[in-house]
Amino acid sequence: MKIGVIGGGAWGTALAQVAAQGGETLLWSREPEVAASIAEARENRLFLPGVPLSDAIRPTTELSDLAECEAWLVVTPAQHMRRVLEAAPGCPGALLLCSKGIEEASGQLLHQVAREACPGASVMVLSGPTFAHEVAAGLPTALTLAAEIEAEAEAVRARLARPAFRIYLSDDVAGAEVGGAVKNVLAIACGVVEGRRLGQNARAALIARGFAEMTRFGLARGARAETLAGLSGLGDLVLTCSSTSSRNFSLGKGLGEGRQAAELMADRRTVAEGAFTAPVLRRLAEAEGVEMPIVAAVDDLLAGRADVDAVLGRLLSRPLRPERT
């Protein structure tokens, strides 16, 4: 199975490094300088500097080259996925979605977007607690591969899995996607706690209550609780809420330190997906009657409708209630 990776950022490059262990892997990048750096120096100096890349990775800036691949790992920013897939040549047999978010314009999860853009492909979701630099370095990592047809997922897993890149199968595609999308917003909130120096107790409490919000929303969207408590939900949430290696956590940390969202997001080569997910997630939750006060607070903070003190005061003054709610 020949693999093509769409997206030459840090995560796309790390996935190409994994896939290249099983044979030649095509890596499409929008930035010509990324393709040139990989071809000439075997390094993605822009997004993943210092990591020697496999000779089996073939970089390209031509979407038409993807036609030779049987499976695509799609690692574009969530808000650009539809446009890139519609511009790509045809559809492969399998699409593995490796981005995390919700399409802002439509409110659709990314597997729904992909099915509209590539109706002939088998759409799967690869998600879990993953920092790109660790995956590229070959450090142990575990992920969820969610697909509706187990045999198709087994074939993809056989091609990608390695001893240090463990893949667990699931048929809960919506659950794997919800976890990855919601955790980005919650990571911004945890970054605010860090930047405001509110302490480890506060961050642990926020992770727990944020997981409750994730679970409520996921169940409303047809996800299963055990998926949300697994690698693509709770596992990813804990990782992203605990380190400045997370773009979303770093954005929240800057907000907690008193900087403005527009300043923090200006001229960034990488994307903090939670900033785009927060408003649409809040809108969807309110439409379905799902209470997500942390998500609402992050949305207000990013939009400039409230400052850090105001959103913290609002969260801390909420009525006390049984923990199960």
C-alpha cells in the first residue's frame, strides 16, 4: 500500500517518517521551501528542525502526484481540508484523517467533510496523544484508528503500525473525532490557568471538568463513552493540557499572561486549531442543549467579549452541584 501524506507541517512530516519505514512515502507540502529542504537536506527545517528524515520520503508540491497513492493521510488544518481534498486528483481507496477540529462554516466533523469531498473513499480517523517531535524521533506512541469497516482498518494498521507506533482499532468514528476537537479548546483553558499561575490543583480540576464537557457533547453526537475515555479522548486531553509543546496550550498561556489573542495568533506558521473550534463547538453545543461552560469561556476570551478575570469569575461562581453532572 503506497502512502501519501497531505500536509508538510510537523505532524504530517512525523507521520511520513513512520510510513516511510514500510516503503516510499509521498509528502505533499504547500510550502516549496519545505519540499526543497526535505529533498536537499533530508530535514524539514521550517516545521520539524533537527530531525533527520528517511530517504524513503519523497517530497512534492504537486497535488497531482497523489494519484499514485492508495491511501492518504490528511494532515491539513481543519478549516482547509475540504478545499484541499476537492483540489486533489480523484480519491484514494482510504482517507485517514489526522487533523483535529470542526469545520467552522458547516459545523461538520471532519469525517463528514471528507465524505462529501471524496465520496468514493473509505474514511477513517487516526487520533491520540501525539507530539510530532516525539513520533518523528521514534519514541513510544499509541493511537486510535477509527473506521466503520474493520477489515479496511486492519489493512491500514498492518501498513503503518510499528513497535513504537501502536494502533488500536475502533469503529466509533464520531467518538475519535469529538475527543480530538474538544481537547484543543480545553487545552487553551489549561494554558490560561498556567499563564495566570493558578496552580496545579486548578489545572487538574479543569481537565476533569473539561472531560465531563467532552463526554456530554460526544454522547449527544452519537459517540461512545469508552471511546472518549480512551486514547483519542482523555489520553489526548491529558497530553495537550500539560505541555507548552501544545500550540493550543501555548496560546492559552499567552492569554493568561495578559496578551491579546490577535497578537498571539498573528504571523503564526502553525495553527492552534482550538481557536477556530471554540466558536463552532459552542454554537453546536447550545443548539443541542449541551452545557459546556469552559468552552463558552474560551470562546468569549478569544473573541474579546470578556477578559481573563471575568471568565474566571464566571466559572468559579457557578452553582455547586453533584459531580456526575
